[in-house]
Amino acid sequence: MSGCSVLARWGGAQLLAFLPQTCQWCPRLRLLPPGGHGPPLLTLLRHLYCGRRSYCITGSVQCDPLLLSPLLVQDRYCYCTMATFTDKDKYTPPADLPTKYAPDEVHRYMVDCMLAVGTPRPQATDLADVLVAADTRGHYSHGLNRLEMYVNDVKQKVCDGSAFPTIIKESVSTALVNGNNGLGPVVGNFCINLAIKKAKETGIGWVCARGSNHYGIAGWYAMKATKEGLMGMSFTNTSPLVAPTRAKKAALGTNPISLSAPAKNGDSFVLDMATCVVAVGKIEVERRKENPIPEGWALDKNGQPTTNATEGMEGALMPLGGTELYSGYKGYGLGMLVEVFCGIMSGGQYGPHIRRWMQTDREADLGQCFVAIDPSFFAPGFEDRMSDMMDYCRGMEPADPDKPVLAPGDPERFHVEKVKLEGGITYHINQITDSWKLAQVLGVQPMK
């Protein structure tokens, strides 16, 4: 059907979005049954702005509660909170919900949510382990905040919550893995464990995977190797959000890289970073506040640097470094490096061929790469030298006395200690009320 594109799946069926090009800023959106015939299944009452598009939508809601991405409309903006077009907002949470929860309780809740949509317990546990670790380390964007994305992916059957990876081929030091469209953390744990096994036997294990999904924080997998006395590296490609230097449009993902290395007395070097200047969520926050964004964060739709948050959302993120003048081409190169290791080496999707962020029209087929290295196969005294390097930097005189020099991984370690001292992870109240509502929809016990 001309003008139709797959927007989402309902069970095994595709729902089509008909977007006539009659208005640049306000196309009318209808969801049609498979084949594009029959009355609309879903339309909404509001004029809203979401991500890169505005929709003028009319009608009423008639669909599966866990069908689409969340839209919480306020004024003329869409506040994406990972809720859904659902009866979720008919639930009114108690006014006295706490905001601090023990990590074990958060873990229990996450597992229960995934079980509710048919995920087997081992896979649900792998996912919860990564998400709780993200929140405990202070990376709140990748913890509880991401849970409903995984719930929706499994519910919509664009990700197979029960799948387990298989080895396509391997050598003594390498392996190519098919993630079989399983949950990213399930694929990631399988791959890094395989890399660790090979590294202990041969000095290095290098494992690439295709057919994967969002795997949480990259550092989780690198740190698993370090717990075994090894260096660990982890890479993943993502949906295209970043424009190559001199380009108008996005063609690369945020493409994080992580390296973890052991030092003395339980200390470790942990680098976990994206290859773009800033996460898309930070631009969303400034847009909601109607604040300008710093130059060097994003491009408008014409490929020009912008300080307008809305224009930045309609354009693309900038690679690490920003503009070409400030060496943004280095961040572009790092993002491409991740594509080489992940999408191109694995045979999975890469760069512009990966589905758009939050779209569910097809499987993600992300590529990922996991490396474990045994430093004892090289020069002796690795941990001593690693500690010396980090401690030297930490001991340097800071430019600002109130801001001591840190080593990569220190901020996360401080947050882990904070969680221990306070007896739990503290969340924003909006995140807690949203998780409480999700519990009602799924029929699971909320966090307590």
C-alpha cells in the first residue's frame, strides 16, 4: 500500500502506519490492520511532538496494552518515558511511594516483569543483573529506565526472550556467535564467558556476535573478564543516531566501547564510553525545558551545528569531539571502528542498515564484540604497573581543589559505595511511579 510503512508489531502481525505527505509538520497517522485494509486499529486524541516527527492524531485507543513506545503528552511535547499507549495511566499510584530500594528488590521486580511476558527465568535473570548493575553504578539511563523497552520488545515478539545463542564457527581463540534474536544481556554473557574461557587457554579470546539486541552497559561484560584476572573489552553497534563528520544525516550509532583491566587490591581501570559527544536523552531533557543546547552536541536537519534542542532532535548527534574543527573526525573514526568489530566482522546489521531507534518493524540484528586477554602472557607485573599509573594520576594536583583527579571507573565506584552506605538505590519519583504502573499492567508485585 503506497505511503505505508511498518510501525510496530502486534503479536506476530505487522501494523502499518499510513503517513500522507500533506503536511511537513503534522501528518495524520493511522494504524491499519495487516494488509492495509479495514478501519484504523489505533489513533489518539492530541497534537504531540515525539522525537523526529509531529503527529496530529484523532480517534480512540483500541490495542494491546504493551504495543507501542510510550507517549506521555504535556503541552505540545511528547515526554518519552518508556510507557505505552495503554491503560497504564488509569492507575493512580500511592502518594507515599518510597524512592529508595534495595538492589535485590529491584532485581526481583525486573525478573517478575520479564516473566510476565513469557521470558524464562534464566534469561530474565541475566537481564536484571545488567540493569541493576547499571543503576548501582550510577548509569540510570541504562537500568530501571530501560526495563520497559525490553518488556515491549519481548511482548511485541521483535525479540525472542527465550532464545539462547549458538556458535556458528570457532577456533582455539576466536568464535562467531548467532544471538538468535535473544535478549542482549543473554547474548553478551554467553560471548564474554566464551572469550574468557579461550583467553585462559590461549592468552586471548575474541568473540563476535550477530543477531543480538540492546545489551545494557558495555562495561558489564568487560568487568566480567577482570573479575577473572583478565583484561576485557566490549563493543556494540546501535541504531543510527550520529552523523559522520561533514555529513547531514545520521549513519552510525552511539557505538560504546569499554575496556576493563585489573590492578592491585581489587582496584581496576574501567573505561565505558559512547563514541558521540552526548546521549540523545540529554538533548531531550533540554528540549523539554525549552533550553538551548551547547554548540557541538548536535546538527540540524541540514547538517549544520545547532544550539536549538528541537532542531537537534530532528537532525543528528555529533561524534565525540564535535565539529571537524575540534577533531570530531576522531570520534567518527572510533564509531566506525566499532562498526568494523561488531556489524561488519559478525555479518550482522551495521551503520545505516540498522533499524531506527525505538522502531519495532524488524529485528535489531545488532553486532557485538567481546575480547578477553590474559596479561600474564605478556610482560610480568601488569597489576602493579596498572595501579601505579592510576594512582599517579589520582595523586596529581587538581586545577580545582574541589575536583580531584580521577581514574576511569572511579565515579562508578563512588556510586556503588554510596548505594551500600545508603542501603539502596535512590530513583527519581517519576521513575518509581512509572514502574508502579507497569507492575499493575503486568500483574506483578511492585517494588517495596
